[in-house]
Amino acid sequence: MQKQCKQCQKQFNIAEKDQDFYKRIKFPEPTLCPDCRCQRRLVLRNERTLYPDKCDSCGKKIISLYVADKPYKVYCYECFYSDKWNPLTYGQNYDFSRPFFEQFKELQLKVPRIYAYCVNNENSEYTNGSGYNKGCYMIFVSDHNEDSLYSYSVFNCRNVMDCINCYDCELSYECSGCHNCFNSHHLTDCSNCNESQYCFDCKGCTSCFGCVGLRNAEYHIFNKKYTREEYNKRVETIHELSLPKFNNLKSQHHYLYRQGLRNENSTGDYINRCKDSNNCYDSYDLENCQNIINGNKAKDTYDGYMVGDNTELSNEILGSLTCNDCQVNFFTMNAYNCEYTDSCKSVKNLFGCVGLKNEEFCILNKKYEEEEFFKLKEKIIQHMQKTGEYGEFFPIKNSPFAYNETAAHEYYPLTKDEVQKNLWQWQDEQKKEIDWAFPVCLKCKKNFNFIPQEIKFYEQQKIAKPQVCFNCRHLARLQERHPRKLFDRQCAECQVSLKSTYAPDREEKIYCETCYNNQI
């Protein structure tokens, strides 16, 4: 069924399978196209904009996601999850003369918010969307890392810096989409590689420089084999100005239409072990899912970002784990049958609640008897259907963050005028005079600094200090990544139809998995 997006006015399709899903979860079909829905979710996701702050409960200094003149109470981790306060004290009655989202925003402004989305980190204050990290600095959307810096979406890594979407890597620098690589830098889509530099789509390689598409090779320079002695002698004299040879090899390479392993009837990119899932990215172990980014172990779930840990039968969720039969949830964990929740944990049977823990049968943070809860919930849903709110995600204008503070601005960049035209928030940067005693970024012309751990890493790895700041380096890495958008393509060999993130106007020849394996 074709529908017109009420935001961008473009046509989008809701397949029969999707219609069945929405009937199953008893939730309205979307009114926005997948891109506009994703943009709307990401406006709630401030991932990398950090501010000095203090806990509004205990007063200690913290690094938080909220600018100093925020209208919210912000608590440190210990205070937010303590017994010092009770979110139920902020409960309010539902007013049927007013829109739901207006009342929900009032509740958000009253209930304290956690300083950042972090869990069980050690000596890793300057992080967000992170858990179980030790000695890390400026890493985001990353878990189980140690002594790692300036990276995004890295997992189980140690001593890595300026990396993106990497797993189980160590002593790595400027790597993207890599797995189990050691003592290497400037690798893209490589796995099980050691002591290599400037390689693309190499697997199981050791001591390779400027190589493309090699398998289980060692001592290669620009795909040419050398003895160990020759390699060590030549690689010492290679200058980065020789990299056009590397780029030429890449232009002749046979490109796999997507990155991923052991997928069945699924579309997307950087997906593994996914079944019957469509338009999914940077995810694994999904089944019957759609429009998922950074997902793991989810089933029958649509429209999510950072979801997983056995999430099931859920829709429009953001930064939420272990959710079952949950619709429109933000930073909600271990939840069952919850709708329109924000920052709730270990809960069930909630509607329109903020900051609750170990509670059930609550609406706008007010507790009810079970029978009364379900009667009132049904009445509110009918009211929201009349106002056109039920089935919609939280409005962009109600986000706790300005548009340009969020991940939405990275993937759907807009100008200040465009943002304000939509009546969304924009955060103006404080203009600071350049202090020439500190490094100045060549791109954004702002000061930045080097921390001791960073300098030690550069010295040990014999890498020159970067001349651009972390933010500009991160944005440059994002631009090198494939877009989270699928195009209709054909295999260059067998002509089979493919869904690929390689746009039709790109020069690379892409291949289905069978033809790619035959060619490589």
C-alpha cells in the first residue's frame, strides 16, 4: 500500500507483511516515511555533545548531555538510581482537554534526568551511550572497551583510537568496519589482520601495506608479494604520497554488494546472522525486523535505534533493551507492555511515564489499580486518536536537545534556518577567540587539545599528531561510510537483482555474494 509522508510528502510503501505486523501489535501504521521516522527518533539521541555540569541532587561536578541553561534537573548516575527520590511524586492526572504530548512534556520537565546514558564504566567520564568501559575517553555508543580514545561504535576493543564500527581490535588507529585486527591503522572492512596499514577488504593478512581484497596473505605492498626482508625494507620508505596506487587498486576491486555474514532473506549493510529482516544496519541476530540501526538479538521489531537484548514485538524504540510488546519508548530497559515511556527501568504496564523504576500500572507517573489502569489507558488512546497523536513518536519539537546537538544532524544535516522554520530547537555555539597556544583545527578553525594518553599512543605507534579536531575527524569517517539507504542494483556478473548501499551513480562494480566469492 502506497502512502504519502506527511513530513516530506514523498511516497512510501507499507507492504502486506508490515500491515500484518501493525495489526499484531495493535498499533497504527506509520504516517511518515522510514527516513523521516528515523530522523525523528535521532533527535532524541544526543550522542557526542557534552557539557560541564553538576548534579542537581548531590552537587558534584559531572559531564552531562545538557547545556548549562537546561530546563531539566539532571542527576549523576548514583543519585538517579538511588532511593533519595521517588518518580511517583511527580505523578499527574490526565487532562482530556489537552494534547497528550503537551502533558508528557510537562512531566519530562519535572522528573530528574540521568546525566548521560552510561552503565558501569570505570574512569571513563567523557563517554556516552557506553557501558562496561575502563580508562576510555571520548568514545560513544561503545561497550566493553579498555584504554580507547576518540572512537564511535567500538566493542570489546583495547587501545584503539579514531575508529568506527570495530569489534575485538587492539592497538588500532583510523579503522572502519574492522574485526579482530591488531597493531594496524587505516584499515577498512578488514578482519583478522595484523601489523598492516592502508588496506581494504583484506582478511587474515599480516604485514600488508596498501592492499585490496587479499586473503591470508603476508608481506605484500600494493598487492605485490615480497620476502620478509624486502617488505621491512620497502615499507619503511613508503610515503603516504604513494597512496594513489592504493586508490587505483580499490577502483579495480570487485565489491561485495553489502557487508555481512550468514544472513537469510534480509537487506541492509553490516548485518550478521539476520533472518527475514529488511533495511537494517550495523546489526546482528535479528529476525522479522525492519528499519533497525545498531540492533542485536531482536525479533518482530520495527523502527529502532540501539535496541536488542531479546527485544520482541516492539515498535518505534530508541536506546532501549529487553523490551517486550513496547511501543514508542526511549531509554527504557527490561520493560513489558509499555507505551510512550522515557528513561524507565524494570517496568511493565506503563503509559506516558518518565524515570520510573520497578513499577507497574502507571499513567503519567501516577499509580492505578490494574482494572482502572486499563480502562483509563483505553480512554486516553481514544483521545489521542482524535488528536492524531496515537501511533506517532515523540515530536521533534519536544526533544530535550537542540537539533544540532543530536545524531539527527549528522545523518540528516539541516541549516539553522531550516531547523527554526520547522519550529525545532537550535543551540548556538559560544564563540571563543582562538588561543594560538593550543592546536587549531584546520577544518573548523577551533581550538582542540591532546591528552597525555593520546600523545603516548601516537609516539608508540609512530603516528603524526592529527591537525584536525576529533569532531571533524569523526564527521569525515561518517562520510566515508556507506549511507543507510538501499538502492536497486544488479550484480555486475550474473545480473541478479540486489539491494545495496552503493548508489547507481557510483563507479564501483558490485557483485552478489556468489560471484564476489568466485572473483575474490
